Amino acid sequence: MTQFKHVKDSQVDISELMLPSHSNFNGKIHGGYVLSLMDRIAFACASKHSGAYCVTASVDTVDFLKPIEIGELVTMKASVNYVGNSSMVIGIRVEAENIRTGEVKHCNSSYFTMVAKTEDGKSLQVPGLILTNEHDIRRFAKSIKRNKMKLNRKKEFHETDFSSEEYVHLLEKYKVKIEI
């Protein structure tokens, strides 16, 4: 019999104060550091839902909307938006709070596809998802749409003839010269 879990049962929130050691040469928090935190919370959320070790299969839509400053409190909220057989799409929202003023800004939203694994590295079936409100249903439906778009992009990329006149014209337009 298939097991199911509520979305709320696997949600994870983490907060961390951003330190100078997390910054880039411009004094903003390094995007790679933020991605590392996102990968950790995606792992925690997916592992909590599946009850198993999980690996990152893909990361979609990483748009850095606003910079994060040293001294801000970053909060990440992760939720299982979609489940497949062994995969889960984890939605992550990143917010930064100026702890002196209380101002909160949305810095990033992203989607990590995680896969549950057995101890010997084989894919493991994950519990189904119980959707209890319109918000959960909308996230699930958007995940299905994103998955279809990703498959279409892969298909289009593999079927494209990069030696066609269209691409030769693009190479010229972007001032690219190929010497093989």
C-alpha cells in the first residue's frame, strides 16, 4: 500500500546570520554560499519526506533577485511541492531580514529536484503527497508544468541541428568563429 504524507510534515525552515566570511569581493553574500545553504535545506526537506538519504538531481530557476548584505538574517523555507516515484521537487524561498530595522526582502525562490536513495545507491520510492489547500495544489500543478517544460527543452536541444543555416547566422551575429 502506498504511503502518503502531508506537505506540512516535511517543511523545513532555517535561519543564519550572514557573516563577512560569507561575502564576495563586492561585500555582498556570495551566491555560491547561498546555493550551498539551499542545497542543504533541500536535502533536509527531501530526507524528512522520504525517510531516506537524498541526492540533488537538478536545480531549476535560480534567480538572485536582491543582494544579501553582511549582518542580515537569512531565512530559507523549504517545502515538498511535487513527488514522483523516487524524486521530489523541493521549493525553496530565501528571505533576508535587516535585524536592526526588521525589513524583510525576498531574495530568491528556487526548485531543487531531489532523489531518494537506498544505502546501496538505488532509487527508492517516496511517499505520496497529501495536498490540503489551494496553495499546495498550485505548487504541485506548477511543478508538473515546470517538469514538462524541462523535458521539452531537453528534447528541443537534442533535436536541434546546430549546423543549420539558422545557427550559422547566429554565430555570425554574435561574432563567433569556429576553427576545428
